[in-house]
Amino acid sequence: MKMKLTKKYVDDLAWSSLIYPKDEFDLALTLRSGQSFRWLKYDDGSTTTTTDTADQWIGVVENDVWILRQNRGVLQYKIINDNNINNYIINNKFDNISNNDSPIHKNPNMASSDSSQDSKIRNYFHLDLSLLELHKQFTEKDKDFLTRFPSSKSVRLLRQNPVEVLFSFICSTNNNIRRICNMVECMCRLFGAVIVQIDGKAYHKFPTVSSLAETSVEAELKKSGFGYRAKFINETAKKLLKEHENNNNNNDDNNNNNINNVDDNNIDDSADGRCERYLFGLRNGKYDDAKKILLQYPGIGPKVADCICLMSLDQLNAVPVDTHVRQVAEKIYNFKMEAKSLTTNSYDKISTFFQSLWGRYAGWAQSIAFSGQLNLDANTTTSSVALLKVARNKRKRKK
């Protein structure tokens, strides 16, 4: 059932909280760090300007809509899904609500002390890993690590669903974060099921593999501006689905017993479920093996494969290399490039260099470095634009 809610209803939901030190977790920086592309600022209509009120973010994680904010040393959240809303309706005898009924706007005050909700948050943000302890490990070999990246040292690594990460990062090739966000949102709107509507705005699940494997998908995505990526998305979905359409697939047999921290009850035995189960199974394998498997799919090169490994497959030593990371290597660590462009050989050398320098959690260190360079580049661009405007105005005055 597509539930319709008013924004007032959502704003009146009670917050659940997790206490977590802010120096180990910067929520806004983490959500803007290019790891996930489904987070947006959310306005609760509050007029207060005190420091107690932080920016709120809304996004879709798996089958839920999350609203998050960081209030000093506390991470606060609301999780909205069919079960939460339907339980409230049943308990309050709103049992005749349908798609065509008016949106719910009463306050259910659904503050959840449910440990399963806390567990979702902890899992997504890797909250069981101490970032301060990781800082100590990074500085053992790289003593200036924290001073090199002071503005981004509290970025946390996200632990996401591998199906979503795989197809999202196929969109990332030769692209920027804003455009990737638009593409991923478009893909969800076209092919993902609706979870809930809030004041008429629909929030969609990420599409299933089978929905992206449909024959019409490539044309639909090309029409929406995906370019050559449309074919890669469709072909990868078809390949993945074909490999796991039968119960007796050997790849599934090898991975069924290797799923790490996945509730079997949440993954059905459909073809989509088997695809998801297979990818989750790569979490327990070796990094090199997981990367080798991913490189077999259309549209997945070394950087995209490393992003998938790092952000969804628990391969925390994977170091994706792009323009920003290359700049970090050259400008901060005096890495000597063999060519002007980023070749396969230089990619491997930079990645190996950082793995050796930062150790087992090199990928997390890379996320901190990437975010730091991203912010630096953004500030430089802003300054450059401002200088260009000043110069342009001077020329106009001379005329």
C-alpha cells in the first residue's frame, strides 16, 4: 500500500537517539562525501536559530525512509516504513485507509527504542568501529595524517546494500556528484517501488535487478540523459539476473553460507533475492577475488569496482582512485606520476601506495582524504568564480 503522509505528521514524529561523539562522526560531511547519492536536506519548518537545531537530512535506505540530524553529541533519527505506519494505523483503528484517502496527519509519537532500529543506524554508519582508534592506526605510518585533512577527519564510511552501490556507481563514470544524484533519483523514480508519499512527494526503493534488466530500460534511461551508462546498467542487470535465475546456480551455492550480517529472512528466494544474496556473499571473500568478479560486468572498471568493494562489501582496504585522490597523491604525498593521464598502471600504483601507507583500513582513510580534497576543490572553484566576477566587473567599468 502506498501510504500518504503529511509533512506535519512526519515532523511531529518523536526522535530516537544514539549518543555518539561528534569528533568521531560528522553527519553532514559523511552524507555529502560521495558515498551515497540519495540524501537531501530536509526542512522541518522550525524557526529556531539556536545551536541545538541542526540540519536535517532525508534519504532512503533499503525499504525505509530515514530522517537524520546531529544535535551536538547525539545522532537523532526517524525511520519511516510500512510496518511502522501500518502498526500505528491498526493500533488506532485507521484500518480503512487506502491510496485514495486523505493523508494521515495525526501525531503517532512513534519514538522507537527498538534495538533493531538502532542496529540499522549502527550498521549503516559502521558505528561499532571507533574512528579515534582508526586515526591512531593511520598516524602510525602517516604521522601528519590528521593535520593534512583537518576538515574531513570525522567522515565515516557507509556500509550499504551492494545492489544499490553497484548500479549507482556505474552512473559515476566521467560524472560529478550532483549529476550522479540526479541520475540515481531518476532511476529510482522510473523503476523503484514507492515506499511512502510525504505531502505528495514520493520516496522510492532502489530498483530490483529484474526491473533494471527489462528490455525497455536502456531506452528509458537514454531518454533521461544517462548516455552510454544506460546500456551498462541494463546489460549488467541482465548478466547478473541470468547468472542467478536458477536455484542450483553454482555461484549461489558457493556464497549462501558466506553472508555476513545479513538477515536471511529479509532476502527471499526469488531471482532478485539470489542476486542480492550472491553480492552480499562477497563480503566474506578476499578483496582481490571480489574485485575480479565485479570487473566482469559491463560498465565496471577498477575505480567503480573499488567503490563497490569499499562501500558495500566490507573490503575496507580498497582504495578507489579518481582525480581528487590523484591530486592528494601528487600534491600532498609527492607521488610521481608516469603519465599525465591516469593509466591502469598508475591507478594500481597509487592504490597500492595508499594501501601500504594506511594499512587494513586504507579505504576509510581514502574517504577522509577524498572528502578533504573535494572540499578544497569546491572552495577553490568558488574563489575562482568570485575572482572572475570581479575581473569581469572591472572590465565593464573600464568600458
